[in-house]
Amino acid sequence: MIGRLFRLFAGHTHKKFIKKCQPIMEKINGLEETYKLLPDDAIVTKSEELKRRVGEGESLDNILPEAFALVKNVARRLCGKEIEVCGHKLIWDMVHYDMQLLGGIALHQGKICEMATGEGKTLVATLPLYLNALSGKNCQLVTVNDYLARRDAEWMGYLYKLLGITVGCLQNEMDIEERQRAYGCNITYGTASEFGFDYLRDNGIATSLEEQVQRGHYYCIVDEVDSILIDEARTPLIISGAAPKDEGNAPYMELKPSVAHLVELQQKLCNRLASEAKVTLDNGGSDYDRDAYKKLWQVKLGMPKNKQFLRLMENGTYRKNFDKFDLEMNSELLKSERYQVKEELYYCLDEKDNQSDLTELGRTNLSDDENAFILPDLPSIFSAIDVDDSLAPNQKVEKKRRAEEEFSQKSIKIHCLTQLLRAYSLFNKDEQYAILDGKVVIIDENTGRAMPGRRWSDGLHQAIEAKEGVKIERESRTYATITMQNYFRMYEKLAGMTGTAETEAQEFNDIYRRSVVVIPPHKKCIRVDLNDEIYKTRREKYNAVVEEIKAANQNGQPVLVGTTSVEASELLSKMLKREMINHKVLNAKYHQQEAEIIAQAGQKGAVTIATNMAGRGTDIKLGDGVPELGGLFVIGTERHESRRVDRQLRGRCARQGDPGCSKFFVSLEDSLMRIFASAGPIARLLQNTFKEGEVLAHPLLNRSIETAQKKVEQHYYSIRKHLLQYDDVLNQQRKVIYSLRNDSLIENNVQNVVFSIIQNELEFRLEQLLDNPTENKEDDDSFKTLLSWVNINFPLNLKASDLMNKSRDVICELILSKIKDAYEIKQSTDDPESLKLVERVILIRTIDSNWQKHLTEMDALRSSVGLRGYGQRDPINEYRTEAFGYFDIMLKQINSDVCSQLFRSAGSPQAFNRMVSELRKHLVMSGGTLESVNGEQQQHEGNTPRVIIKSTSLPKISRNDTCPCGSGKKYKKCCGLK
């Protein structure tokens, strides 16, 4: 009753939106009729008129009907003309219909549009893109891969050209000049990663304005928005490079044999436990033999994909009793027993979170040293060394160094063992990764596409490289990073379109503040969605899939088969080859032919196997005679963890009123069923002794599977939200640093910025002095420290008597004046333009090096604060607080580094020598020596680098400013609290 009531009101908001837009669509169609009378050359004239009106201040909403009508009219004028797209000849046959106009209005208003597959989203995007491009600002369309970006830019480019609008397209491996041309166009097509990485390169890597390519973030449409803003949002964009050589290589290959042996021991142990439990249960025993279920519970912890264990769990009685034992063991009362049972294994696995945990038995097997996995307590050791009067100062230093070295070596070894264990136990070849051209390449779990260039962090990628015996690349260091969420939230106007958005409406609203609107199909969908067929084993399921394909193929009906992994697609391909069925395989190994393979999937007799939603965005048009055979038959070999991916697969057939049908085949051995669907009707099904050879299909089971999918979706949503909460903290800091860096690129007079930084640093160090100037004493430690720092960093040769009995403000002005005098001497010895470049370089490199170190520290902090949850402290709040402290330290370090490098750099070696000579003369005349630049003469690498920067002083945070920690509070009410 309640469900029917909700369904009654479902779609009310969408209907209200459609009703509101109806007059606008009628006006568009009326104007388009009048535009039919215009000659071709009048179209560009009309377009220029619209640009002028926008430039004079007229709103885009006001000219929307005219702009949309103009685009529709140009599409009509193109009809029947032959065009070439990506080397293929096509006949233009598209004119915007009313539902596409409706979609265009929604996209202009910044909404997420759900439009069914085949409804022409590519054409819909031309309407709002043209309208917003009239503003003169760069508008962007984001697609899921390079091919679609190039195809859509070329395809829709014919329409834009007639309107006098320029179109650019970003492709991987483009150089800076090509990217600048693409962004210089009115509209730019590209992938999310290209746009995101260009932003990071512009703000974190570029050393001159000429190296920057983007020009603002005004309006963006994200095609397949659910895939990009949700599925890909779990992985942040990271620009990284090899870590310094002095950090050394982790000993993965050295530790590999011991970990491989440990995994083998665990497998043997779990096989034995499963066999013993099976014998006990099969021989009758008691109804609830606790010892047998304890062994099965251990197998689940140590090897959850053990085949004997999975077969035993297919028995309803066994499964019910096992769930009962599992519930008991997870109670607080059996905490001690739970620990003892786990310790009988070598390690425990957590499939949901992809984590592994060594037990004492495992640690003993890996090392005979009982302290091998115990990290030294450095604070205690250092304290003991400091109070040991029997040691000379140099001996204390040496003992501390050895303790630090032992700590470092043990930390690295423990970390490598943990990552190797994860690599062997939780990551499988052709599922999470593939070996392509001798390299480990990550496979996107949502699209099945290979992601070359991306690497797992924290040494996991290196561990998998060691496992597979390929070359181990050096560990990387993060140079710049941003999450997908925070990148796309920078746009003034953001919109998206996809065939499946409504199920994620809550997340779009929570994260991006974007509402979802469902656009009705142009023609009614007549697809037939058959009930899922559930089998007991994967073997039976695949045999049934092959029989279904064989039957459809004999009738000539085209079949598109969706799999969830490369391994599954290749297994199915082998089975079809045995049946002599011609087919094509599209997975991560063959993604280059993606669009062409998918485009031919609707031809008579075609059989296509595609990993997940590879080929998404490419229309499947039915061949001659195929509609009479029932259209395209879509078969899913497994339910995906996300309902959207299943809906996307179904949506590949029955486009724009075409016939088609879909069907999913499921087994109880599938990961989704095994991990998440262990309750409800599925559990009752097992309890009723579902036998091998049987097949079940019922709408109730479909709903039960969808319930399991909802659990997974919530799990992954929490991961994305968690990631965003951490990145929001870093995002506030990123804005400050990138703003400072960009100011350094733009500012004409960098010297003012440098001296502003020096003044900030002086003021900070002078805070150490006593407030009362008469109490400044020559033997005061803070006074000595200040003098030492000034004379080491600047060629001043200040004496204590110069500063005695003066206020802090007077001391600051005195020192700053002397530094400026010394700098004038430096200027007289160098070329002015070269010196400007050197000043910029000092600023940029100082900012970059400190920011990169800060990112590494933030990664480590994020890893460590998670453990504080055990102490009843919120990890996010802990992260915010400490991250602000780290950021403050980093800003102070930037100031200090600029000061230390100012007189140690020059435009050329000759200029540096002249500077040293002149400064030495100046100081000798005043009775001093040149401490700050004597010794090793450091100069800028080679000749002056190609850089242009602007600078402003490091930001001072006002009490009423938003706190950089990311809390959203004012600074005075957050980290500024005393």
C-alpha cells in the first residue's frame, strides 16, 4: 500500500518541470519555423547578434529560445549532407525533437538529466553548450574516453561551424601548444582526467604563464555523469613522479618468497580445515557441531573464496548454522575466543575493505626474531640516550642515528610484507589488474577499461609487480592531487547527463548540489526485461549462458553479453569457441577497438562479449531484419555491485522504440551473492536445500538481489564521502597555495613579494624576543638565535651591540634596511631580467618543494588518524586540527627557505662570483666577513630557467576569514582559538 502511494507521487517533480518548460519549447519551435526562411549566411549573422546582446548584458535565459531555435535550424539544414567522423562517412539525419529541447533547458539550468540510451544526448548537449559559449567564456563537455571526445567534437563540429562557434578537443599525449588551442576555442571536448590533470599541471607544475593551458571554469556538461562523478570519484587525480633515489627501493623481491610460502601454508591449512568440517557434517554429527563450524569460520577468515567452503555454504542447513555461529563469534562476550580462533591462522582477510592482518603464527613463520614486528619506541630511546652521562656528545648522536635507522628498516619491512600479503591474497590477475606490455595495469572495476599510467599508492602497485615478476618501478611521490568532486565543484555552472541517474539523486544533491530530472523518452521503450535466472554454481550458470547464446545465434538474433571481469570474458570466449560460435571480445586488453566492436553488435547473428560497460556512449543500431527477430538480446553473466551498471547494460538494447530483451544469469558463487546477499529470500532459498541442476527465477528474487546491491552502493557512497571529507580539508590549503603560486606567475615586480616574505619571517622570529627592549641581553638564547639566523642567511655581519635595547619594530626595520642595501649590491652585479627570473624561480620552487612534502605528510597523517577512532576520537576532526598545524609549519618553512636562498642564487656562475666579490668588499670595509655565501657557491641550475612568476606575500589569516582547516567555521572560532 505504502509502495503504491510512493509510486503515485514519484515523478511529480519531473512532471512539474516539464509543464513549466512547455511554453519555452513552443516558443523555440515557433522561432525555428521563421529561421527556415533565412539564407545560410544569415545564420552566422544572427549568431553574432546574440553574442553582442550577451556582451551588452542581456541574460542567457532571455535569449535561450532564440539560441536553441538557431541550433535546431542548423541541424535541420545539415540533414542529408555527408560528413566524415573519425574516418567514417556518415549522413546527417538528426534534428532536435521536443524531449531533446527539454533536456537542453535542464542542462542549461545546471541539472542532472536522466535520458534513456539512444535518446541522442550528444545532440542535446549542443543546445546549452552553444548558448553558454555566447558569453565568450570557455565551455566544456566531459566524456568517458578519448575516442568519444574526438568523435563528438568532430561530429557536432559541423553544427557549431555553421553557427560561427569554434570547437577544440583534448587528447592524451597532446603538447602544451595543442592544449592551449583546444582551450582557446569556444567549446572544448575531453575526458575528466584530461581536464583534471591540466588543472593540476597549471597550478602545481607550470613554471610560467606560457605553460598554463586552462582559462577558467565556467560551464561544464559531464556526459555519463554517474560514471565520472560517482564511480570514478573514489579515486583522486594524482600527478606523481619518482621519489628521490636516496630514499632507496623497498625490499619487495627479497621478501616475496617468504610471503608466497606463507600464502601457500594458509591455503593448505584452509583446505584441511574445510575437508575436516565437511567430513564431520556429512557424517551426520549433531545438528549444530560447533567444532565443525569453527573450522568453517576460520576458512572464511583466511580464504573466503575456498571452493570447498563455498560448496558447503550452498547447503541451506549448513549455511543457517554457519550464520548462527558467525553471529555468536562477533559478540562481545566471545571476544577472547574469537581472538584465539583467529590466531590459529597465519593471517586474516577482509574482502570488503581489501585488508589483510598477520597473526602471531604468521609473524613467527616470517621471522625467527620475536622483535621483528615491534617498532622501537624512539622517544623513550632518545630520552635514555640524553640522560646517559657516560656517552660523549658524538656517541649520543651516533646511537640516535642507529636507532632511527633500525626504526626505518623495520617500518619499511613491515609495510612491504603487508602489501605483498594483500597482493597475493586479495588482488587477482585479469580481475583487478592485467599485464600489458610487461607492466601491471589497473583495470577500472566499473568500466572494465585498462587505466595505463595509474598506479596504486602506498607500495601496493610495487607489491603486485613483485608478485607478477615484472620490473618494479620506483615508489612515486605526489606532486599534486585533487578529487573529482572538488575539481568539478569549481565550475560556476555544472550539469550532467546519463541514462541512469535517479538511483544516485541523493548523492548528486549532497555532494554537488545538483538535482536530477528524468526526461521522458521520445518513443516508448518496449524492451522486455526477463527475470534473473539463479543457479547454484558458476559452472552451471556459464553453461546456461552458452546455451542461451547458442539458441539466439541459431535464429540470427544479435547478442551482447556483459561480464564483470576480463577473466570471465575470456572464459566465456573459450566456451563459445568450443561450440563453434563466432564472436568478438571487448575487454581491457582490446579497448582500442571498443567503439567499432560495439557499433556492430546489432548486426544479424553478431555475438559480442563486453567487460561491464565498455563501449558506453556508442549507439548500437540494429541491422536489417533484426527487429523482426526480437531486436538485440542483452545477457548479463553476473549482477554488478551497482544497480546503475546493470541498468546501463540493459539500456544497450531497445533504443528509441526498437525491440529488445535483457536477462541476467546469477550463481550463488558470485561475489555479490556471497558477500552481501546472505540474508532474506536468498538465505531462505539456501535453507530449502537449493540443489545443483535446478534453476530459479522469480520477481521476489530480483528484488532481493537489488537489496544486496543497495548495501554495496551505500558502502561505496560512504567511501566516497569519507574521501571527500578528507580532501575538503586539503582543498582549503590547496586554494591558498595555488593562489599564491599563480600570483607568483603573474606579478611583475617579484622583488616586492620577496621582501614582504622576508619581513614576515623577521616579524615571526622577533616574536621570540622579550617585549621589554631594555631586557634584551647579549647572552639571551633567543637573542643569540636571531643574530645567528640573520648572519647565516644574509651578508650583514650584525653584532649584538647593533640591536641592544631596541624594540622589536625598530630591530625589524633596521635588519630589513640592511638586507635591502645588500640586495642592491647583488642587483648591480647581475642582469636585471635574469635576476627577475631567479627571484621567480626561488618562489616557485620553494612553494612546490614544500607543498609536495606537505602532501606526503598529509598522506601519512590520514593513515594514522584512523586508529584514533579506537580512542573515541573523531578521525576527521583530528585530521582537521593537525592538518592546520602542518600547514602553518609549511607556510613558515616557505618563508624561511626564501630567506635562505635569496643570496645563494644568481642568473649565472659569473654573476654569482661578482656578487660574492662585491659583498665581501662591502663587509670588509665595515669590519666583517661574508658568512652567508662563503663556502660552497650555490647557484641556480645552469642558466636562468624559462620561468615567469608573480608573487604576493604569504597570506595572513584574518580572524574573520574562513579557517584553512576546511571546517567551514571562521578562523577565530576554529583553529584561531587561544
